Amino acid sequence: MAEITAKMVQELRRQTGAGMMDCKKALGETEGDLTKASEWLRQKGMVAAGKKSDRVTAEGLVDNYIQADGKTGVLIEVNCQTDFVARNDAFKELVQSLAHQAITADSVDALLTQPYAADSSIKVSEAIVQSIAKIGENLNVRRLANYHVADDTQGAVDCYIHTGGRVGVLLEVGCTSAKVADSDDFKVLARNLAMQVAACPNVEYINVSEIPEAIAAKEKEIEMGRDDIANKPDNIKEKIVQGRIDKRLKEMTLVDQPYIKDQNITVTELIAQTTKQLGEDITVRRFTRFILGEGIEKVESDFAAEVAAQMGKA
């Protein structure tokens, strides 16, 4: 077998734009022949993928999969480069396939290294590379959340997807008995709570007791320095500041929000109503919200200028 040197791998990478490990594998498969290795990469769709790997992926979809028993669910964000591809059926099918498969993964890295469910001869990462070649844009599985109701507890996992896959919320609600967990009223509550989280982008915690003390301390520092209370007596200043802090912290918590379907009650009161109706305690255990592309710096480009530049190279 021909010796595969770092220089050979580097040259093949320069020629094709494929990844280092893919180049090494291609050379190994072709006895170190650069031309055949390049053709091998093209056959596997890895050349096109490599050349697109540095393009910003800020569009895409947030999607979910909830198992039929309502005990396990996944929220996933898969990014592409353009909104056009995000609406493509092939992309949507890929995202839904990845959401189904992520039921058995606790991280993106774990998902990517699994055998692909639709073709066990390749890994999920390789399936994505093939999809990049087929779809024609860089794709990226950015993040996922995987919830499962613990075996020694009762409850339900539900999800709500808003604005065509641009916002998604995964939520777990707990109760005491399997009878309540399987009831329609309990499931409706879980869905309504997920909708509530989607509608409240400032909400980060379930209740005030979950908010770290450092956040409350920082809020106090900010409020104490405001000009409108600078000349007030210390005891009055403390009361004003505490009132403002309490208000601010409640704005960050789910249970203190006005219920989106009935502004006359809070989420706490909504849960209390369902608790009374079903006859046992109900609690929100956790939630995760994904907003598509949040935190990704989008690069604005002039498409016409880009085409003209490419024509000039031809």
C-alpha cells in the first residue's frame, strides 16, 4: 500500500477543498493517486461540501420530534445559508430525519457519530456531507435538546414550533400519576405552556427562586446608580430599588407572566386552575427555547456584484 504523506493530503485538500480526513481517506482508497482521489471525493460529494464549508449558515429550521407516548422529545436547529433552501423539501426532510434520530443522542457530537438511520453504512456526519452536495449549500447541525421524563416520575414532554420553524420550545411538565399524565387536559396545558415560552423571549427561568443571586445583585447595582433616586433618603431608595428589582426578575420568569390566552390571569394561576381540575400538583420542570440563527453574525452580500465577480474570473 502506498504511503500517504501529509504533503499529499495537503495538496489534495488544496485541489478539492475537501476536509483533511476525507482527503486522507480518499488517498488511502486510491493507492495515493491524486487524480483518482479527487474523482473519489467528487463521487462521494465531498468536494462540493468542502468548498462550501466556510460559508455562514444563519438560515434554516428549528424542528422537533415527540415520541407517541409523550415521554421523550427533541428540539433541533439545523442551519443552511439561505431562506430559499430552508423552504426546500429535501432540507425539511433531512431536518425531520435528524430530529427523529436525535432521540438517542444527548449532544450534536453524539448525533453526528451515530450510524445514519436511513443508511447504516454511513454516519450522520457523512449523510450531511452528501446532503450538502445535493442541496448545494453548507449545512450545520447547530444544537439540540433531548428531554425524557425520568422513569421514576410522571409527566409529559411537548413542543411548540412558531413562525414556520424560526422559533421552537421544548418543555417538560410534571405530575404525580400516570392517569393525569395521559389526560387530554394535562397535554393541553403542556402545549399552552410551550406556546407561552415561545411568546415571551425575555423569559429565561421558571420562577424567581431559580434566578442566580449574581443576576439580582447586578440589577440592584444598576438601579442604585440611577439618577432619579440619587437624592432620596437611603431607606426610600432601598424600597424603590427593591420594587424595581422584583418587577425585573418577574419579567424573566415563566410563572409570573400574564397568560397569553387570557391576560387577566398569570401562568401561575393557569397552572393552579388545572391542578384543581385534575386533583394533583402540576409543575413545570424545564424548558428550552431555540430562536433560529440567534447569536450568528450574518454576512450581508450583494448578489449581483457576486455574480459579476464570478463572471470576471471565467
